[in-house]
Amino acid sequence: MFERFSDHARRVVIVAAETARTHHQPAVGTEHLLVGILEAGGPGGDALTSWEVTTHAVESKLTDISPDEGFDPTGHIPFTPKTKKIIESSLRQTALFGHEEIGTAHLLLALLDDPASTGSRILTEIAPIGITEMREHLRRELEQHPTTGPTHVIPIRLSDVEHTRADLAARAAGQRLDTWLHDRIVDALEQPE
């Protein structure tokens, strides 16, 4: 998946791991991802800066998290399950906007879509605007800056019954039919063989 990350998004992951290591945490959490987005720059970092979110403010919140005494700073630091979920969600955000690369704004939007995550909670404590406004801002930004690249359109034939069932499922999920079908295909491709 990381091959689809922009340079800024790759930098997010590197900074997040360094931040977790600095704070003696055994895994990269969503709070570390927030620091990474802020420091890596790009559209996600720019949005955070425009909301008056600073590295110092986020770092001060990280000091409230107890360090792991048995932490080995030389070893590999894995992602927490929530961080993995956010990274996977950023891929879906990218697909929904028809973009080819996962950028910092996609990562930030995925982070905001999980308000229970530590990163989102820290952000809502620091930022002067609410999570809904942040999401709307990012969605507008992403819609205004489409990325170019090959888009593959594949015709799919469905029987009337299949179409009706898929359409009902898409509506229940609050999605357009084409988006819902795309997500199902991506989900199927991500399943281990």
C-alpha cells in the first residue's frame, strides 16, 4: 500500500514512528500520525496549520501519555490497530475522490473519521473548529485538487435482481452505487488469498 503514498504521506509514517520512539511508545498510535501529518507538510499539514494547530501543542498532549518502561528503542515499532485502520481508510478516501496517490489530506480525513481515536481527540482539544468543519474543509480541498492518472472503467453486467440488491445496499450505506461497488471490489482484493 505504501507505494501509493505521496512523498509527504511517506514522510508522515516516518515522523510518526520517530515520534512514537521519542515518547517511548511500543506502537505508532493515531496521536503520532497526527504529529507526522503536521510535520510532513502537504495539504494535510497546511490544513492543520490553518487551524492554528502547532507541533508544540500536539507534543504537549503526548507528554500526558505514560511511556512504556520496557520499550526497546532499537526495534521495529508496529502500528496500533486504530492506526492501521486509519491508513486503510485513507486508501478508501483516495479512491472515493478518484485520486491515484494517498496524500496527507487523505490521511487526515481518515483520522477525523474516527473521532474516538487519540489523534482526533487531541485535535479537537487544540483546534478552534469542530471535527465536522474540519472534514468539510478537507473534502472541499480534495475535490478542488483532483490528481491525474490512469482511471480504469470496467463495465459490470448485473441482473435486475443483482442491481436492485446492490442499489439498496449502497443507499443503506449512504453511498452512490458506483462508489459502493468500487469499495466492495477493493475489499475483496484486500482479503488474504
